[in-house]
Amino acid sequence: MIPRARQRWGGVFIALLSGGFTVWEWYTRLQRGYFYEKASVIFPAFLVLGIGLILFPGYKEERLARGEDISALTGMQLLTPRWWGILIGALAAGFGNYLLLRAV
């Protein structure tokens, strides 16, 4: 398992990097008149995921802290309700940013 402090620093790195690229995407749209569609979805989504890593423990750590047996779970089955919410929020932020960039 990854120590919580390392997870937080990883979340800070992801949030700063994706936040910077999101700002850059808006700059290119407003100043140069174009934007990259895939980047406009991916970077805001990773910003939300990075903030989620800073604020909350990972989904495996949540399940293990509750005493759940995760040996039979794989992939998306491991996600807790909290991390499903973060994932949905990340996707909403990404597609919302894309729609906003298209509307500008």
C-alpha cells in the first residue's frame, strides 16, 4: 500500500499539472481561437481526481479500513461510493469544460 502522504503529494502533482494545462487550454481558446478537444476533457477530469486524492484516502485503503475482503474484487469493483462520486464529478467537469470551450 502507498503511504497516505505519498498519495497526497501525488494528488498535488496531478492537480497542479492538470490545472495548469486547463488554464493553458483556456488561454489558447480565448487568445488564439482554437482548443484541443481531447485535452479540454482530460485535464479538468484529472484536476478533480487529483483534488480527490488530496482530500480522501484511496479506494483500496477505504475498503481495507472498513475491514472488507478485497481479494475477489478487481478493477472498477474496488471503487467505493465516494470514489464513484469523484469519478462522475471528474467526467462532468471534463465534459462541462469541453462544452464551455465550444460555446465561447
